Amino acid sequence: MSWQKREVPTNLVILGDAEGNVASTGGLLASVTPDPRYPDNRRFLLIGKDGDEKLVAGFTALNNQLGAADVGKFIKLTFGGWGKSANGRFKIVEVQVWDGEPSSEMVKWLGIKGATRFRDLQQVKGAHQAPATGSLEEPPPGDPDDDDSLPF
């Protein structure tokens, strides 16, 4: 036996209004896994612009709205403030899931690495591949300086 150092992943994203939190994020949902420290919580792996990966920390509202059936779909998450309940306050989040066939712009936005992951996820789920007209090397639509912008 030996000591194993545990560190917070550098690509961990937390929705909220505290320092270091983000108000919104989105991308291709690549996996849903239990949080290693809090097994009742989940972590959501998103593939973003140009194939960059980020982990979104789960919380009750998000855990109740997204699951394994959503893997391979594009999602948008927006923090909407705080609600009150008998047990205290809770995060309000708007969850949007793209249920249709992704457009070629959506696949191009992922970049070559992300588009390859997308196709792999679709094959695993037995779904049809997304139509990818044009070259994946074309610049994606949207603001090139805004890495989290979702152009769709």
C-alpha cells in the first residue's frame, strides 16, 4: 500500500454564481459517471469547441434532468439562480438537450478530434452518423474568441 494523491481535475466546471463558477456551458455529452468523492452525485463529460473536454460537476437539479440516455447528444446548461425549499436552497438550472439529428455546423464546431468522438458515440449507441457536409477543418461559426460560445 502507498499514499495516493488526489487532485481536483483542472477541467472541472461548476455552474453557479460563486467565484470560479460559470453561468453557462454546453457541448456534446460524452459520458455520465459517479463523482468519485460523492457517489450520489454525477460528473458530466462534455466535448466542447475543437474537441476540448470539460467535466461538469453534478448537483440535484442536473442529476435529475440528465442521464446515460442523453450521452451522444448536444446539451446547453444555464445557471438560473437559487430556489428555496424546506431543506434549504437549491440551484436552478435550465437544461436544453438537442434531440434531433445534429447539423453539420454542430459537428464542425467540435473540430476533428471532437467529431471523431461524436461518431464513435453514435456507433456505440447504434444511431445513424450525423451528416457532415464540407470539411471539418473549416472554421466553425460563432465568435472565435469565445471558447464556450455555442453557435447553434
